Amino acid sequence: MLAAHRAREIASGSALTIDRDNDKNPVVALREIAEETQGADDLRERLIESHQTQIEVDEPEEDAMALLQGVEADRPARDDMSEEQMLRALMEAQGQR
């Protein structure tokens, strides 16, 4: 598979790393691999990249997504409550029950 991929690269204009010696692209690709002028790991990575069709896209954060959609996020209006303010709010909430 790697040699076939390399042969396609050569056919599309990729530079040769060895002399052609009147050989066809698949033979040149095999010779490049045998003489280790093309690394198998590099060829494997290029083969994988050529077969990938889905591009990873970073998903926006929930808050940013809510802003984009014009909806408020499910979170309190104030995040900067002190510990004392939080205790008072909790005590008031318990007193209302």
C-alpha cells in the first residue's frame, strides 16, 4: 500500500529521491523504500492523511455557543459571590421553605 501511494505521489509530480533508470513509478517507489530514501513512517503518515476526509473542528464552549444562538447560558447571573454572601443566600433559601 505504501509503495502504491508513493507511486501515485510520483505520478502527481513529487520529486524522486533516486535515479529513475527508465523504471516505471511503482518500481521507483519500491526502490525508494528498499534503499530507505523514503521512510516507511513518513509514507504511512502521508497515506493516512490522504485518506482522511473529516477535518477536526474545535467545538465552541457552551457559553460562547449560547451567545452565538442568542440564548443565555444556564448559570447564575453573578459568579463572583463571596463565601459570606453565599452562606447568607443559602440560609435565606432554607428559611423560605
